[in-house]
Amino acid sequence: MATNRRQMLQRTAAGFGGLALSWMLQQDKAGAASNAGHKPPHPAFPDFQPRAKSCIFLFMSGGPSHVDLLDPKPLLTKLQGQRLPKSFGSLETQFIRETDIVLASRREFRKHGQSGIEISDFLPHISTVADDIAVIRSCYCDSFIHESAQYQLSTGRVVSGFPSLGSWVTYGLGSEARDLPAYVVLPSKDGVTEGGKPVFGSGFLPVANSGTVLRNGQSPILDLLPAKGHDGSHYRKTIDAIRQMNEATASPADTELAARIASYEMAFRMQASAPEAVDISRESKATLDMYGVGKAATDDFGRRCLLARRMVERGVRFVLVFGGGGDPQTQQWDAHSDLEDNHGRMCAATDQPAAALIKDLKQRGMLDETLVVWGGEFGRTPLAEGKGGGKGRDHNPNGYSMWLSGGGIKGGTVVGATDEIGLRAVENRCHIHAIHATILHQMGIDYNEQTFLHNGRNELLTDVGGRLIEEII
């Protein structure tokens, strides 16, 4: 009987749209976890009073160079063209060798805001919100390979198959959005990152906690409106008929069936709310211009940052926005051959929209309850990549920068430091587990208590390495 009901639903799916069908089928599968005794620990009820209700994660895929963006290193200029001094120890990266030479940054760093945070001229727009961001200059992770480092940034582990940050958040808190998914993913128009779907998957958590992908461009959801010639009453009757068939054979203990019924209702409600939620044409011209919508360089990322604001404004709990995708060296921050060209292009695409997001949230009174996170899977080396002194930089997991804003984060703050050339984090070192712990804490989740029994082990996002970065709270 269950198979027949699913087939019946699939025959009427065109009116609900591909996104709605995906959401429903995810919810179908989630029931199995509920039957096994795994339920969200505190759905919609945090462990303690949160500072942030939602999170927007700006994932700068490819690895932005901290020493050219957020972490000035004057010594690099003095060492330009020289071998790495032995005092900095051995070096392990993907392509760089210790015989390669030091590459100075060509960017100009200046102090910005009342806080005087030093930011490079690659980021003229982020510089204008310096007092609203907390820069962590001592991040580090455990891999210099894109896929595994992306998995760790998202899931805390260097292998795929573990739940992503957004999945843990929605598993613990649920959503305030009755008619929209709790966890939304906004990929680049150029494609996905090397890590692919596991970067936003739910791993061993219920499938309903996976990220729901919206298309890029002007139509994020296809076929959402009812089919021509059918109004809402037609689909209301269909849903009611499916409910009656389900309830005819249901038992009070059948939580899987109850979850399926609820998911069909969600799909029906999305027809009414989702078209308005994704329609950015309703925004003022001033807002569209602020995000760079309509400009060649910023249109794609600007649309998605604006859409992220509209999502959290309507109660979506977690939004993952990719700042890069597709070819690593031309459409991501993977500057192996020519850093100036690569980062010039990536900054031109993302700097204005990211700053606009902070300004927009602030002017709407939403920044205090929305946590914004910016960062990539690792940083880049202070040495040049390429024979005879190249113009690019290799992957550097040993020290790099991220920033957070809003959601109870202390703006105008700099935490930690790398060594004199930006090779390794040396002061107040912050592993990615610390980043995750701080994000969960700001959203009202005890990162040591939110666990899920999997293969006989109580798993948690931060494994055994989490700690709060108290200096930015």
C-alpha cells in the first residue's frame, strides 16, 4: 500500500515542483530514524537562551589567502624571493616544496572602523563593516586536500558520511518556517565544489535534516506553481485523499507514516509561500543595487545573499551560500597559478554582496539574531607556487582566517595570530571544532550534549575537540 501511495504522489508531483517532491521524499526516509528511537533532542527548544535564531554560512570554496585578505604580514615583503628560513620549520603542502621561495602580498592593508581592524584593499566593502565582524586569524584544520578539508569545514571530519553543520542545527532546533525547509543550500551558478553533496548532507542523522538545494538564477524553484488548469483546491483534494488512505491503515505508533503525512502538507503549503519567498523582484531598487544584483560580477552571489536574507527572515534556520563552484582555479578561490587574477575575480564577485548582507540585516534589526559566517576550507601558503618563482599560492591548512558577524558575536574583534609569515597558527589556535562549537553555542545548542547514537557511539559535531572562542562572544 505504501508503494502505491508513493506512486500516486509522484503522478501529481508536477504541480508541487521538483523541490517540494525532493523535500517530501526526504521526509519519507526520515521516519525510519524516528522508529529507531532517534528524535531531535529539543525540536524548536534550545538548550539555553540563544543569541542567534538562524545562521547564514558564506562558504568561500577553494581556500582564500589570509595573507592577502585579512592577515597582514610585513615580513613577507622583506623575505620576497628568498627561501623559507629554517626557523619556520618543515613544510608539508600539496605542491609546494621547502626549496620554493617566499611570495610577498601585493595588497595594501589599512586599519578600518573604530576598531582599526587591518583589511586589504581586495575587500573594500567588507572594510566598511569592520566594526561588525570578528576576525579569527588562527584557524587551522587537518587536511590540505580540497574534498577532505571541505568535509571538515562542514562536518568536523575529513571523510564524507558525517552530518553537516546545518543538519546538526536543524536536528537540534527544528525550524520556525512552517512553509519552507529548515536548511537551504544556495550553490554557485558555475557548479558545485569538489566535496559535492556530502558537504551539506545529513550523514547518519534523519534525511529530513539534509540541505534542500535551490537552483541558482532567477527561478530558484521550478514547477512550484499549480499545473495549468488546476487550482489549489485540486491539490488539496489530492492531499486529503492520500491522508485518508494513510490513516486507514495507520497505527498510533507508526511515526514514519505520521512524518510522511506531515511532509505532504509541507509541500502543499509551499505552493502558497515559496513563490513569494524566492521572488527578489519584490525588493527595492536600492536593496538590489546594494547587493550588486544586475551587475555582471556580483549578480549571482548578490542574488543568493539576498535570497539568504529572505529565507532567514521567513524562519529558515540555516542557509549555506557557496562563494565559488565549478572550475577550481577560475571559479573558486584556488589560486595556484596567479593569485592576483584569481582573488581579484573572486573578491569582485563576493565582497560587495557579503558586506551588503551584514548592512541589510543590521538596518532591518536582524543582525543580532542572525549569525553570519565567512570562510573557506583552508588558507594559502606564504611561498610561491611554480618553478622560478610563481605567482600563485598552495593550500595551507596550518593557519588561516575566518570571520563571524551578528548573532551575539563581538564585532570589531581580532582573535589569534599566525606566525610572522602566516604559515602556522601560533596564538589562541582555533581548530574547526572550535568554530563549530561557537556557532552551536550562539544558537543555543550545547555542543557537548547534542549527540546521536550511531554504530554504538554517541556522535557529536565537534567530536572530542570542541571549545568556545570566548573572546568573540
